[in-house]
Amino acid sequence: MPGIVEPKMMGRVQGWISPLMMLSQSITLGFIAVSFPEFLRVEMLYWMEGGCLALVGVFYSLVLPGLTKRSEKSGEAHSLEQPGAV
């Protein structure tokens, strides 16, 4: 995240991301709590988790190569080395 967000704006980005993540977790846990005994079984929860991970993996495999190429074209490839004395 620090590579794509200006350092002075990082607090604002985290200020939006954290509440949205908590909201999505609360909604998911509420759905599970309401529907677990009647509609969901334990196996279904594992299948849902695996499906979500598979969707995220497919999304990243489609999106990240294009972003990497665009970053390399613009010359914004950052090295991991930090300047300074060894």
C-alpha cells in the first residue's frame, strides 16, 4: 500500500479501509449467525471460504500482471534497497 499511496495520505486511506473491513466482517458474521442451523452446515462455510479465496486469486491473476507492466513502462519500479551506510 505505501507504494501506491502518498505518505501524507496514508492515514486517510487507513481511516476508510478499517471501518469498511469491520463492517464487512460484521455483516458476514451476522449472516452466519442468523442462517447457521437452518440453512448452512459447517461444510458449506468451508466451501464459501474456499470460493471467496478462489475468486480473489482469479481477480489478482487477471489484474496484477497488467498493473506490473504499466508500472514497469512508467519507470516506477521500486527497489527494496534503502540508501544508507551498510
